[in-house]
Amino acid sequence: MSQEQYIYAVARVRSKELGLLDKSILEQLLSCKNYEDCLKILADKGWGDHSGESAEEMLSKEREKTWEFIREQVEDLSVFDTFLYEKDFHNLKAAIKQVYIRKEVPNIYIGNGTIDANIIYETVKNHDFSKLPVHMQDAAEEAYQIQMHHGDGQLCDIILDRAALDTLYLKAVESGNTLLIDYAELRVVTANINIAIRGAKTKKKPEFFEMALANCRTLNKIELMKASLVGVEAIYEYLLTTVYDDAVDALKQSFSAFERWCDNLIIKEIKPQKYNTTSISPLAAYILARENEIKTVRILLSGKLNDLPENAIRERLRDMYV
């Protein structure tokens, strides 16, 4: 894109940002008496396509609107593939499991990846991974062999989850875009912390951590693995020596609090893009802001649907971009 095209695209993003949900709207949703009232307010804000649609239909439509808008601004959407690789690898996991059990399973695939889920399924069914991108082929073959010959679904997942992290990290670095690189770094860091905590609690062996933990710049994989083999408290002690020391308090609260911390960390990282006017980064930030917004609304609606107290819902909500 030329400089003029960037400026025009960013100007349109700024206009779209005015429609993002802010804290006051979240408070309005929180104060609703029930789930149905929340849906009405969201519909009044332009969410979804029509009244009477389910929450999932509404949220799915909002995700489609985001990508439709981005597609209008950018000719080559592959610049945003860093956000989509994990969906491809999720679909690869789902396809391998489906072929293994020889049974159709509804609603196991995620849309809007870089590759159509049907193509991924066909490559697995025919055991021909040549139609997949090069960055997926080796991991697909390894995971396929593990699942088909040993029935080890957990190891299959570990292989593909690690490949997804390695891919998004490598591709982000190759892009040279600072925001994408920072996003990939944080995505790998938060995934590694999650893996370390869960592995420590289930007393996994060194081979598990070596295979599951991905390389990144701001966490030392070897030190994290050593701490994981000792226990959860050792992980806390290691994290306190890093720039992610505030993750410890969240982890001590609950995994839910940690997941919130992870999402808020990314929002904090992208907020400076509100003042950038001459690159692709504000568009990338808008995509992440919308994903965060949709996730937050899903959490809120789920809380209302299950009659959770307002405070219980509030503590799960993410920080907003605006």
C-alpha cells in the first residue's frame, strides 16, 4: 500500500473506532436485568443483522463485519495471517480426530482461517498434505502418524499447538511489522506460561515441556522448563524476575483471572496505535480490538444467561481499546 492509501485506511479505522464499545456501554449492559435486554441494547448499537437472532449468530456476524471492513481497506489480507494461523492448526487437529474416529462431529471447525476447513479435512482424509502450506506439512504428518498409529490425542495436540505458535511467531518476525511481532511475542509468552502451570500441576516430564514450550524473546524457555519441573511456586518465582511479574497475582487468583490478564496485556500493547497514522498497524490493532470486544460481550452474555451476580461477571470482563 502507498502512503496515501495508508492514510485513507487509517482515517476510516478512526471513524470505525468511534463505534467500539467503551466502559460506559459495558456498564449499561451489566445493569440489564436479563440476557434478552442485553441483546436489545446490542442490536440498538448496530450489532448483528436483525432482531431475534441468537447471541452466537450476532457475534459471528460482528466478526464477519470486521473482516469485511478490513477487506475493503487492504487488497492483500495475508498481512494479517498472523492472527489466523492458530485457527488453521485448530482445524487440522479437528480433522485428524474426525478421520481417526471415522465419524462426523458437528461444529468442530472454526471459520475465517487462512485455509478453508474443508480443504484441511480432505488433506487429512486422503493423507496428502501437499495441498497444505509448507509451514503446516511436517507437523501435520507427525501429528497424523501419532494419532493414527498410537491413538495419542494429547501428543497430537501438543505437536500442532507448538507448530501453531512457532508459525505465527516466525511469520510475524518475517513481516517486519512491530505490532505483529509484539503480538506474536505476547501470544507465545502467555501460551508458554499456561503450558508451564498446567504441566507443573500435572507433574509432566521434561520431554513434555521441551516439546510443548515455544521459543520467544522475553521468556527463557530453559528457565521456565526448570521451574515447571519443580512446581508452581517455582514458576511464580521465575516470573517475578521477568517483565511479566504481574502475571503472578492473576495466576494465584484463578486461570480465569490469568486469561483476563493475557487479553488485557495485548490491549495495553496495541493502544498506542490509536495515534499512528501511516502504517498497517492501526488496522491490525482494530482487528484485535474487535476480537477483544466480541470476547468480552460473549463473557457478559454468558454471565447474564446463567444468572451470575454482576460482580462475578464484572471481574471477568476485559479492558476496552477505547
